Amino acid sequence: VPAAGSILYLDGVSVSFDGFKALNALSLILAPGELRTIVGPNGAGKTTMMDVITGKTRPDEGDVLFDEKVDLTRLDESEIANLGIGRKFQKPTVFEHLSVFENLELALKADRGAFATLMFWLSGEQRDTIDATMARIGLADKSRHLAGALSHGQKQWLEIGMLLMQDQRLLLLDEPVAGMTDSETEATAQLILDLARDGSRSLVVVEHDMEFVRALGAKVTVLHEGSVLAEGTLETIQADSKVIEVYLGR
Ligand code: ADP
């Protein structure tokens, strides 16, 4: 089986919009526990790839398999989320009028639905989980702060924390450091490396910031015109003449 040993397997995936191929026979294999960075010029198909993995867009052709054998092309967005695939968009969508703790509490109880869940008591174990997550995302001293009062970077970390409350097996992060200061970017790289280190989840990070890509030190996949142009270490792909041509124009 070609997908054996993979957490995510895309093979020959194509998506057309009005005859324009946003994805063109895209193939990508991610190992369990792997951290992968995706780069590529605007319009390369990065967002469409994330949309296909999360069930927002159905491919016209190709295989999309999770955990070797779960066919994601047959599932809808909520079914895919329930498998443990979480996505963070560029813009943080935290509840601004709730505290950091309450945002995490809601995310933890999300399966019970809506704000009414804030009326139920938390178990000691759930409290510990939230405290540990706040420490992990660097917001241990912001528990009672309103999310709306956090910096842009802190909101992004809170949203990553909210994804962590769901025990995701695969996290998709779309430009996590866009708009961040240098020190926030550095802290985010450390957070993502920390998340990758425990081996229980895989991460796909789409990013433009090459300093950040370098800090992650992960295998890099370069998308161009809907398919993979190059794959390897940042050093390898930066020396690749095809990649240089695409980024610098001919
Ligand atoms: P990236 O995220 O790498 O910038 P996208 O996946 O957003 O690239 O887009 C790939 C191409 O597909 C672009 O040319 C874009 O204009 C086109 N595209 C994406 N989504 C749609 C859509 N819903 N309808 C029409 N064209 C789209």
C-alpha cells in the first residue's frame, strides 16, 4: 500500500475552478509526528490544498487519505474535524469578550456545544489541562485577561491552545506568524517545535517568512502552479534553480 506509514497521503490531487487548475496532480506524504513547512508564491495552491484536506473543497481527482486508509474525500468538514484534524486560519478567531481561561474551557468542552457549557463545573483534571496549555502557549499569567486585550501574537497562541484542547493528531497552520513582531515570531517557532517534539501530532505549516521557516528547520515543500516544484531542506530548495526561477522571475 503506497500510503502505508503515513498520517496524510495526497496523490494526484487536482482541483479546477472554472477550468483553472488550482491544484494539478498534487502529491504529498506526511509521516506521523512530522513537521512540514509549505511555501510557494501567491496562487500556488497552498490554501486550496488545506481546503481539500479539511473537506472544504472536494478534489476533482486524486486520493486524500488520513492515517493510511481514511478517505477524506468522502467526508464533510465536521467529520474530518472529528478525526482530529485541526486548522488555524491566518486571522485569530478567539472570543474577545471572554478570558483566556474561558476560551480554552470552551474549546475543551466544544463537543457539548456553545456558551452554555461555561455553566458546568470543570473537573480538576480539566483545570490542570487548561493550566498546562496556558503555560505551553506562554499565557500562564494571562488566565483572567480578556482575549480581546491580548496582543495579536498572544491571540494567535491562544488559538493554537484552543486547537490543542481537542487532542488533534494533525494541525494545519496557515501563516501563523503573519503580522507578528520578531520576538513573537521567535516564540511561535519555539512553540511549534515544542508541539512537534512530543511526536503525537503532525503539523503542516504554510508560511512566507523565510526566517521563520529556517527556525523551524523542517522539511520544506515548494508548491507552484498547483503541484510540488521541489522538496527538501531549506538549504536544498533555496539552491534549486527551478525554485529560484519561480521566486525571482525569469
Ligand atoms: P495560495 O494559497 O498558494 O496563494 P490558492 O490556493 O489560494 O493559492 O489559489 C490557487 C489559485 O486558485 C489562485 O489562482 C486562485 O485565484 C484560484 N482560486 C482559489 N480558490 C478559488 C475559488 N474559490 N474560485 C476561483 N478560483 C479560485
